[in-house]
Amino acid sequence: MEKNPGSGETSLGDRGSKPPGELFVVATPIGNMGDITLRAIECLKSVDGVICEDSRVTGGLMHRLGIKKPLTPYHDHNAETVRPRLLARLLAGERLALVSDAGTPLVSDPGCKLVQAALGHEIGVTALPGPSALLAALVLSGLPSDRFLFAGFLPSKQGQRKEVIAELSSVPATLIFYEAPHRTAEALSDLAEVLGDRSASVCRELTKLYEEIRRGHLKELALHYTQSGAPKGEVVLVIAPPDKVSSDLNDLENLLRTALETLSVRDAAETVAKASGRPRREVYNQALALAAEKKKR
């Protein structure tokens, strides 16, 4: 096979008359084995091999399903080395299934790069939808589900974690994070500090025997896990979108700060009042307060 210079990936090269294989992205249970789909079972039976995160985890699943297929571990630590080999197999005509340890692949795992590479080499990719922890948590949280943002795992270091939370603070959508059990209390405290005391939900062990959904406000949830200790099992945090009034006030303040860089208090207030549609007196009073705050610095 030829190599695509500088990419580290196998190129299409001369693959003869044989058409490429196909990559199947297969969702697997996040806890309850009853959630495996009939289509997923048929696919796992028919493919030439299965690409997985941990062969021990997927091996257990395959054993329970009574399916024997060669397993190829593919994870963050070996992806750069293994991906070209997988592409070569697909280009040679093999049909491979990609699974994660639990749930839908590509969500917080390295499968995304493999799919991108396959598509770049004109290899067919088919998704077999199924279990997903983030969607299950959203449904069970009781929070708005018409617009949401999944942001993966929060950083483990507090400073970086707060920066990420601040970046997402004005997003007008329900926020969803995965979190490590031992960092749950710290994460909830930082979320409360940066976002304010929003409604939230902590979902753990979804679809399993000890599934628990704890709903409340960020501060009380942080206090609960600080006092009771880290929750057991996999954790998903769901946080309500910003209150519209609070969001509007934040937007107003930002507009005023920008306007006051070049305009007088009166002109800044008049300009922002027209742009925002808010009462001129309210905007003028806010502009006075910001101007006074600026002088104190």
C-alpha cells in the first residue's frame, strides 16, 4: 500500500478491483444487557472482526451474546499505530464493527478519527444507533431537552475546569458532562461558583440495578456529595440553561462595557438602550455603576 506523505495513514493506493469493506459503528449496552439491539447482534455476528476499547470488556459482551470474532483493541494509547492497520484491512475488503466499552462509539473515545479516516478513503460507514448515557441522563433529568450541549469530561485541574465552565456559562442550552466519581463534588462546587445555583441532576449507574437520579440545585448537590462521599459508578451531570433574565443582564453589561471604552456614559447608555430594547433609565443607571467601578480600579 502507498502511504499518504506526512499523514501517517494508509492511502487508497492500488487496491486492485476488490471494493473496500465497510465500517459499522455499533452502540452497545451501558449497563442493562437487554438494551442490545437485534440489528447490533446481527452485525456483530456477520463482520470479520470487532474493534474495541478494552478486549476484556468487549470479550465479556461477545461471550454473553454467544459470538466469537477476533477483537482488535483501539484506544487513546495505541490509536496512531493501529489506525493505519485497520484502514488497510478495510481497504482490503474486510467488514469491521467499531464498539466502545459501553454506549455509542465516538462519544468521548478515539473512534472519531477512525471514522474520519475511513470516510477520507471512501470506505462506507454505517451507524447502528442504540444506548447512550448522555441521552438517557437528559431524558431522566427533568431539565429542558429541546436544546442541549454535550461537553464531554470536564478538566481534572480546577483552574482549567473553571475556565471551561466559564466559556459555556452563556450557552442557552442544557449542559451535559461526564464526570469521574471522585471529582463529582468538586465539579459541582465549581459549576455552582461559575454558573450560579442552577437546577441540575446527577445521574449514575444508568440502566443498572442501582441506577440513581438525584435532582436539585448545584449547591445542594455539591454539599450532598461532599458530605456523603463520592458516588459509585459512572456519573453524568446535567445542568439547566441560564435563566433568561440573568442572561439578558449579562449581555447588557457586556454591551455597556464595550460601549464605555469609546463613549461617554450618556452616549453609551443611549446606544445600548436602542440596541437591547431595554428601558433607557435602567441602562443609564447600569452604565453609571460600571463607570464608577472602572474609576476605582
